[in-house]
Amino acid sequence: MYRPRTGSLALKSSHCLVRSPRFHPVLLQARFSHDMAKESGETSTSHAERTAAQPRDSALHNVTLIRVNAVNENIRLFRLGVKEGSRIEFLPGQWLDTYVPGVPKAGGFTLTSPPSKAILPSSAYLELAVKKSPMNPAAAWLWDQPVNEVDDKGKDDGAVTQREKKPEIQVRVGGSFVWPPPEGDVDLASLRRIVFIAGGVGVNPLMSIVSHLAEAGSCPYDVQFMYSTKAPSEGLDSEKILFMERLASIFGREKVRGQMRLFLTGVGPLSSESDGSILHCNEIDVPFKRRRMGLEDVAEALGPEEERGDALVYVCEIPSMTDELVESLTSKSGLSLRPERVLCERWW
């Protein structure tokens, strides 16, 4: 997570993207008000209320819950099967209004899979990563579903997929924090570098975006992925850190050109003066810092000052951290990036 400067700052502007002619035009807005999202625990407003001004698809889709996998004690992955003959289209970075049985209000969960997985000729699916949230009815329902067991060879038992009657839910695509940016906001011809900044489960929309870029095979941009999260209580195991192995594969096998920068808290100090260490992810070693991310780290990822005008930054953190970081990135006393080059979304 971002290590803020001392003192409080007011967010001057917050840019989130809107793109997709499939959305109802009345709901389209060019900017997302940061007042819509509050710190977790500060508000009891629903997902629908918080995102009322965000674009939404008009269609509801029926999907089935076909797999549940535990990442760690706080996060689970949910795979939603797309019915044969259906087609669910979305942009990388969007979320779902999620209607589960017995819960009248939709939960809001970010898609973590790339759009290509939803339109596969067979076994098409959507993926969600959901944090344990007993006070969120939709999340609580998802967490009540049985988890697929994984054997010592890494194969799951298909407990959910083999059930005679799979749970069915309804979903609607929405959200404006997307790739690619809309025409007119950012000139893609001049874009040279993309910097993704993720805090905790704020990695979710960015995972969808970077997976999409990696699929292209010839991504023309330098991609810097900055991921700050708390180490799981189960220990320093790459499988227990959300999307760690997926990200390590993307960058370690050079599916995109660039670098992953990992920051872990809660792992204890080193005996030496260095603040770094190595996380082993299958055959890939990922260096990490044993501290929070700071503005100086973001400045390093952006590169030389004269090249920063060709960069685009995506930020997804908790609201207070996002506001602080966006201000630091765009203010004259900070890194002086153009506001339209800093795109943000807040998770709660």
C-alpha cells in the first residue's frame, strides 16, 4: 500500500474512464466523483448506490458457479460459467453487479479474468476474487459455497463442477475504470509506458487489464506493475498471495515488456540492512521490498522526468490511499503528471 506523506491533502481531481457504446447513454459520465466511495466501515451504502453514476450494461446474464478456490484465509476465487450460446462482453477493469439467491441487492465484484475467457468457444467463464466480508450479503453467500479441494498433486476435485445442480446467479457488467482509455483522453500513439499501482485486493481490475495486454503477444508498451499487499498469515507462500504466481509468469516469461515491483508488509525485518528479499514462484524468483510502497518508488517506475509525459498510470487502492497518491502524482509539489494521465478506482 502507498506510504503517504505527512499531513492531509484534498483530492483536486479524480479521473476514471468511460468507454463502451453498449452502455445506456444516460448513465455515461466522463469522470467519477471520489465522494461516492468511503473508507470501509464509514458507510452502509450499497454497491448500487455507490456506483449509481457509473455506466452499466442494460442486460442481465445468467451464469453458474462452477468452481471455488481458496487463495488464503481471507480471499477466494470464484469461477462463473457462461452458458453455452451466451456471449458476455466487457472491457478489462470492469466489475459485475452480482445477484445471488436470496439477496435482493446486488453485490459489486471486479472481474479478474480477461475478456477473452468469457467468449471461449467452450467452457467460457468469468472470474472474481472476493475478500471475506460477512457484513456484505452477496459476498457472504459466495463464501458459504463449498470450496474445491486440491490434492497433493495440485489438482482440484471438481466438487462444485460435479454437483447435479450448480448454483445460478445473475450478473450485469459495469464500470468505467478500463483499458483501453477512451479516444480523446489519452493519445495511444504517444503512450510509451503504463504504470499499474495496486494495493491489496485493488489488484483485481489491474489483473484483468495486464492479462489482456499479455495475451496480445506483442504489447508495445513498457509495463510497470507495482503491487503492495500484506503477507498472508499462513506464511510467505506465493500461492497464498493473490495473483502472485499469475503475475510472476506474465513478467518472468516476458509476456509483456517491463517489470513487476512487489512490496510486502507483515513479513518481519531482515537481519541485514537491506529491506529486500526474494519470493519463489515456481521457477521464477521475484524480488520484493519488506515495506510499504512510497512515492519515490512510483517515481522510479515512471522513469526519467522528461519521459513521464508519455506514461499512463492506473491506481486502485482503498479510498484514502488512492486520493493521497493521486494528489501526489498530479500536484506541482509532487510528480506533476497531467491529471488525465492518472486514472483511479477505489475499492471498499
